[in-house]
Amino acid sequence: EIRNPLTALKGAVDLLSHEPLPESVQVYLEVIQQEVVRLAEIAEEFLEFAKPFHIQPQQVALKPLVERSLRAFAPVLKQMPIQLRLEVPERLTVYADPGRLEQALRNLLQNAFQAMPNGGTITVRAGTTEREVHIYIQDTGLGVPTEIRERIFNPFFTTRTRGTGLGLSIVQKIAEGHGGRVLLESPQEGGSTFTLCLPKLIISSEEA
């Protein structure tokens, strides 16, 4: 119901953008384009939260998937003084739905960028335990206040003036859909680390 008129609006605006318009009109056209994109993203986020997930896991090389997730933020990196550190072993694999995992990583990275409006460092690292693969997204922002940590994954909860408050809820939903979990650490000295914990594919001796 919402996406259909948005698609029509986007098509009309895209056609107008190819017309020889006065510069004063072009400015307003760019505003419309940006806001249509933002509305489409909000509508998509609501749909993602509401509809059931169909997880189709497979063995995935983790580092290329993380690199692909980071490339989506290239335009942001050109505008903000943020350093990226990637510490993911070359041969590390995870048993997960690649599309859903990338979505979760993008949401966590978006959260990290928003936590550092004045710049900082984002570190993405990964490791394993006996039964899990852990993916860490660490930022050097102000951290998450103690009084809201229990609500940070609640649907529609947000401390920002823009956004739906569904990003972290969707991450949790994706993690739980894989039989995993997502954790938050935010020490008093600042910064936050979100850890996505996904179960390993356990092969029994009969299958090996």
C-alpha cells in the first residue's frame, strides 16, 4: 500500500531529473529524491520486521561478506572522519543465510556510524568458540547508557530523532532465526561492542 505510490513518485522524480530545470527547482527535486528514498527504506524496515524470516543457511566465507557490507558505507566514509579496521581471518566460514547475515551486519554498522557523529574508529573482528562463530562490531562512540541497555533491542525503541527503532530488533530476529544471539557490551569509559553469535555447523562422526 505504501511502496506502490512511492515507486510511482520515484519514477516521476527520476524522469524530471533528466529535464532542463532551473537550478532553484533542481534543489527541491533533490530534496524530494532523498526523502522518497528515506520513506522507501522505512517502509522496507517495517516489512522486514513484520514478515516471518525464511532462513536458508549455507557455509559462507565470512571475510568477503563483511567486506561487501562495508562497501555500502563508502559514501559515508568520504564525509566523516571514521577509520575502519577489519580483523576477520581469511579462512573463517559461518553457517548462515548470506543475505540475512549481510543485512544484520549492515544494521550493526549503521548503528556504529550513528554512534560517532564526530568520527572515530569502527573495528570488525571475528573468532570462534567450540560451538559458535562470534562477529564483533566495535565503535569508539559515547556508548550506551546503563538505563537503556535492557531496551536497546525492543521494537521501535530509539534515542534518535530519525529512524524507526527497528534496526537492532531486526538484528536480534536474524540472530535468533539462526539459533544464535546478539550481545551488547558498553564499558563506562565509552564505546560499544555488539557481538553476533551464530552456531557452528556441527558434523557428527557418522556424517564425517
